[in-house]
Amino acid sequence: KNEVEQSPQNLTAQEGEFITINCSYSVGISALHWLQQHPGGGIVSLFMLSSGKKKHGRLIATINIQEKHSSLHITASHPRDSAVYICAVTTIITGNQFYFGTGTSLTVIP
Amino acid sequence: DAGITQSPRHKVTETGTPVTLRCHQTENHRYMYWYRQDPGHGLRLIHYSYGVKDTDKGEVSDGYSVSRSKTEDFLLTLESATSSQTSVYFCAISVQGTDTQYFGPGTRLTVL
């Protein structure tokens, strides 16, 4: 059983659509991370959250600690947003070791 | 990118041969990690290091060994490569005092 579950696995959207990617976790966390990986590319950190909400440009990340759930939203999606989005958590017990979801592959069609 | 490089970036090798992948960082970070990424599995931890000569196993350590003789270099060795080790390998560092990890560009390894 994976400690981190993401949905959906694959997502196709039209340019301009509002996109939501979900992440649920089953362990006590110290922080939740959203990462982005472009095709053939490296992995970059988008957000680190321990509570509430963060916004960066068209990206918004929220977390509900009581429900053990986080969402990544993309407003006014663009083809350059096409990438794999990965949710990961660091736990209270294991410190800075990451536990990863399997990723959500997003394709935004012009 | 936290000054992380990986070498080689691509490698094709044959079953049974030894392979060493190198991760190099320029910023003196204490914690370093090796992951493999496979379709349907996401990123999985192979080994990690918390200092020179201090290493520990991760979730998928069988068939892999690591060494860290200098702060800046973390080596991953496949003693006898198998086809199941065909994967993309990522090195990462974490900044002490934060939970954030920074990833290297990855090494695509194909074992024939």
C-alpha cells in the first residue's frame, strides 16, 4: 500500500481550463510537496506545504491536514503546463525522506 | 538546481556488467539520495547518505550499493546489472533544516 495516492493518473484538458490534481496520504506528515517533471526533463519543486494554501502565478496548492488531502490547481491552463505532477510527503518519523505518489500526467491541448 | 550533476546522462550496457553512476554536488549538502523512476511506480528510494561514509538502504536497495568518500560525490553501483534495473536514476540533495529536496537531471540506464 502506497502512503501517497494521487488522482487522476492521466488528465487531458483544453487550453484555458481550470485543472485540479488530488493527493491523499495516510501517514503523519511534516510537509507535503508538489513537484513538476516535464517530458524528458528534470524534477523541480513547485510547493512545500504544511498548512493552508500557497499560490505561485497560475498554480495554487492547498492542504487539509485533518482530511489528509491536498490539491494542486492550475488556472487558465496552457500547453506549457503539460507535465507530470508529483505529490510527495515528508513524515514526522523519517524526517527529510520523501514518499512519492505515482504522479499525474497532464496534457493541455491548444 | 542546487549545483547537482549526474554522470553519465545516458548509458546502455549488457546484463552482468558492473555500472557506476555518479552524483556530484557543489554546495556541501549533507543529505544525498538515489532514486529510480519507473512507469507505474513513481520515484522509489534506493539508498541515501547522511554524511561521508554514512549511508543507509531505501525501499529498493537489492542489487545496488553506494559509496560516499567525499561530501560532494555519491556513487551508485550496480555490481552485475540486470534488465530489471533499466530505469531512470535521479540523485537528490536536501537542504539541512528544510524538507525541500533538489534533484539532479537524471541518468537513463538501459540494460540489454
